[in-house]
Amino acid sequence: MTTHVFRAGPCAVALETTLLVHGVPASTAPALDAELRAICRAEGAEPALVGVVGGAPTVGMTERELALLLEQGTSVPKANSANLGVLCHWGSHAATTVSATMELAAAAGVRVFSTGGLGGVHKGYGCHLDVSADLGAFTRFPVAVVASGVKSLLDVASTREALESLGVPVIGYRTDAFPSFYTRDSGQSVDARFDDAETLAKYLRAELERTGRGVVVCNPIPEEDELDTALFGAWLEQAEDEAEDAGVSGRGVTPFLLGRLHELSGGKTLEANLVLVRSNVRLGAALAKSMHA
Ligand code: PSU
Ligand code: MN
């Protein structure tokens, strides 16, 4: 039987392990984890890192438990809602993506989760369908996810449409535009804009309670840290060519592209990624605190 480990109080903010294990270089992860925990606490909230440790779905992982996953490197499986249960059954360590993190956060009663960018519809869906389980998770788990939109390496316009089709509320925090990770404006729009965290927290509390489903809270990357669209486009094109040559597919695509972008950009995409995650954790913590008050 799978035994859950829930160590999260009423003012917790869920954080995910896939971002730490597969989204940033291993050398960066422990410091980023420590920093995100500190940001939560500084806002008066409680960090709750989510992952699977030796088959136990865990909400509120310790630094030591994260180290166990990091020791295993990128061979740690990525868990979404589909393979989460099997990995627990096998007693494996696993890094949870947005969908699996939402699933476990919801089970532990955690209503706010901060990450970098959501997964979504990959490019080229006309001949090859690759849609992240992240999108469907919003129709099932009552968690508000603070993210800087969806990752720019996706088909952002189609992902926005898919959220619409699924009936997922997409809220802009101090923006009318749907952000795309490294840039603030994808050309798509949000359903509604809130400029004040306390008012947003009131809406979220009521909406999660009313629907039992999730909400996307879009917090764009700070203006001064936004990447140049043309430069990013060139790095992405090269990373995509390399992914194709290397035959990368399925769950390997996102980590491969992120990793190559970090290298090709001389660390610029990594720096932008870190900036926006910190900012999303800060907002998530403020929301969790207001929602609890
Ligand atoms: N945000 C980041 N870096 C990441 C991710 C999010 O800043 O690495 C992860 C999330 O865990 C998300 C996953 O769920 O990428 C999407 O993977 P896929 O495209 O295979 O569904
Ligand atoms: Mn996929």
C-alpha cells in the first residue's frame, strides 16, 4: 500500500521537484531550493516541496530527501498523473511535474502551488500530438498554480486555446496578456486581471471551493529580466534541431530543450528562469497567507 507523507500546514505553498531535478543544472538545485524555502518563510508562508521519496508521495520534503533525488541525477523519473501511482508501487524516487504536484498538493489540502511555467501543447501537433498532462490536471485538482504562463518552447497560442476548451480560469496578476515564460506577452490574453494580491486571494479561495478545480495565476517575468524575442527564437530553433537529431521524444523533450537553451544562451535563459520562479514563489506565498487569513 502506498503511504503518503504529508507535512504541510494550512499556510503552505507547494513547490515541485521536476523543476529542481530536470529543469535546472544539478549544481544549481540545492541553492535554488533553499532560496525558495526562504522566500516562502519571509512572506509568512510555509514551503512544501512535493515529490516521491522511495515510493512515498511526499508533500513537505526535507532538504535531505531532495538530496536523495539529486544524487540519482536526471535518471530520476518524471512523474505526471499517469505514472505517479506506478512509481509509488515500485518504491522509486520520482520528481513530480505540475500535474502530479497538483494531485498531491490537493490530497494534502494545499491550495497554492508556485512554479516556473506550465507544460502544454508542443509544436507540430498537426502531425504529432504531445500535450502535457498539466493542462488536464486543472480540471481535477483544486489548486491555484502561480506560473509565468507556459514555457515559450511550446505552441503558446494553442496551449491558451486548450485551457479555454478545458474551461480552466486563466487569471493575470497585474497583466492583461498571457505571458510566455521568458517574455511577458505572448499575444494571447487572460480571462481576468487582478492588480491586488488580497483581492485575488479572496477570489481564489471562493473559486477553488466553488468548483473543486484549479486556476492558473499568470505572473509575468519582471520587465527588466525579459529575454529578447529574436535572440530567444534563434536559440530555440537550434535546440529544436538538435532535439530532432537526437531523437528525443515524450517526457524527455522539455528537459532536453531547457538544458540546451541554458547552454546556447550562455546562461541567460537559466537566469531568467530563476528570476521568474522566485517571483512566482513570492506571489504564491502572499496568496497562501491571505487565503488562510
Ligand atoms: N517550470 C520550469 N521548469 C520546468 C518545469 C516547469 O521552470 O522544468 C516542468 C514542470 O514540472 C512541468 C514540466 O510540469 O516541466 C512539463 O513537462 P512535459 O512537457 O513533459 O509535460
Ligand atoms: Mn509530453
